[in-house]
Amino acid sequence: MEDEVAAEEQIQEDSQELATFGDRAVAFTIDYALCAAGFFLTLKLAFPKYPVLINPHGRAWAIAWIVIFFIYQALMSCGGRISVGKRLLGIRVLTLDGMELPPGSAALRSFGYALSSILAGGFLWMLTNSARQTWHDMLVGSVVVQTRPKSTPARLAVKAAGLFCVLAFLTQWTWGHLVAEYYYRTFSAANAYVGLKEISQLQEIHHQKYGTYADNLIPLAMVSGDPDRFMRAMATFFDVQAGIDIEVSKDGYVIRARSNNADKTPLTLKGP
């Protein structure tokens, strides 16, 4: 508590107005959105054969971009630099005595976002103290201040936008922690079953053309009309390392495979 009072007194002495919760929420959202766009774009460019939402490399790619986000925030909090979001909102990070953050403190503060992200408690903490410090601010003794005045309409607009950003992050948290895993697992399995249906259709074409059913994917790829596209699709739908087993009899066939999700869901389709 004494530290908070001292921080507020120091800010008042320097005639610096603290950034509001809305300022910081909107600025953070802008910076976060830029990194999210980079994540989705590079993921698609690096692995074009996979749909973005069910890309098996997505988790590792997301971790890499979280680290990039932390590094970006660290670089933009020292050396006179300001992040895109903070610049647009007219705010910046300083020490309690109004100086630039040293690089080490900027790095520690940036990675402190992980601490503040625990149930968003560290971000909301700024609403409980007069210096408006989050946990990652308190970690290094920093504050976020205004760099230019705002009109009353602008303040109201930022406050409304800040509330929208909070709701958006709550929605994302709910999705990421409670819904996404089930959705991806179910969607991947359903998508893989569509792949089985495509194989089944090609089996019928093969049977009409040659009088037999194919016991592997190669003959089916040849009758598909676009072998390369067909094989790429199979690699997207299924766990190719587990293989796709096709058991053929005189009267029909059984296709067994595993979907390309974390559970490697087993799938079976009998035909015709």
C-alpha cells in the first residue's frame, strides 16, 4: 500500500496523467491483434495443406508467437520506443520517476504478462490501486502514462472500446479453455469421416471401371482425376503414420483410419 501511495505521489510531482483501464485494454488488444494476424498468416504460409483451425502444428506455432509477442512488448517498452497500440492510444511505459525503462526491466515486465494473465487477475489489479499498476508493472516498478490529452468524447469512446475488448478477451478465454479442444477434436473427426466418404465414392468409381475394389489409396488416387490433390487431402484428414487400411472382399470393403487430431480418433466405414 505504501508503495502505491509513493508511486502516485511521484507521478503527481511529474505532472503525468495515468493511462486509464480503457486506454490500456484497447492498446493491448491492438498489439495482440497484430500478433494474432501474424500467427494465422504465417501458419497458413508454412503449412498450406492444413486448414488453419485444425492444423496439427498450431499449438507449437502459437507458443512461438506468444514468445514473439513478449519480445515485441519488451522492445517497445524501452529505448524511446512505443508499441503500435500504445502509440495509437497516446500512452507509454515509464519508471515511477518518469524515466525510460532499462532493457532488463522492460524484458522482465513483458514476460510478466504471463503472471498477469492468470485468470486476468494481474490486469484487473490496476483497478484496485491508485497508481493503476498491474502485476507486471509492480514487478519492475513501472507505470503507464498518457502522452497526449484526450477530449471528453474521446475518453468515452475509449472507455466503451475498453469494455468491448474485455468482453472479447473473456470470450476468447472461454473458447480457448472450455470449448476449443472439444470443438477441434469433434471437427477433425467429422472432417476425417468426410474423407472416408470420398474414398468410398472413389471405390465405387474404381469398381465400375475395373470390376474390383482397390485395397490401397494409389489406384483410388488415379481414378480421382487429381492424384496430387487427393493425396494431400488424405494427409490432412488422417494420421498418415498410422496408415489407412482398406480390407477388400468380393462383395465390398472396409476402410479403417485414424483422424488427424490429438486423440487420433479411430474411424471405420463399410461399403458399398
